[in-house]
Amino acid sequence: MKRNEISQECQPELKKLREQSGLSQAALAKLVGVTGKTVSNWERGVTPANLTLYQMKDLCSALGVTLEEFTELFGSVQVDD
């Protein structure tokens, strides 16, 4: 399955959106299907968010944004072939 990567430069903004959505790292992780440590690493820019399309949709839904709004906020999303 193709994976989508959000650049590390954009990832600290994920924390802002997560907090605005009232979610803990653990709660967001559960909704997206990753660990809380993974979400922490994304927010600190330690590792890029490497997600399937389904996970991207779940992330957007949890954060209360559409995929279109998400790409406007974070720029282009890299899709692996």
C-alpha cells in the first residue's frame, strides 16, 4: 500500500491541531493506529509521519480537518510509489 509522508518541518504544527481538538497523544495515536511514542516523535520533528491513505484520513478526521485543508496547512504530502 502506498504511504504518505508529512515533512518533519511541518510536524510541530500537528501538536497545535491535536491540542485544539482536545486529544491527548495517546488518544490520537489510537485513532490513527500508531503508538503514543510515534505521535510524540512526529510532534517533535524526530521522525516524519509515514502514513497509509487510510491513516491520513483518520488523522484528518481526528484533527477536525479535511484532507484538502490538511494539505493547505502542511503543504504537499509525499506519496511513495
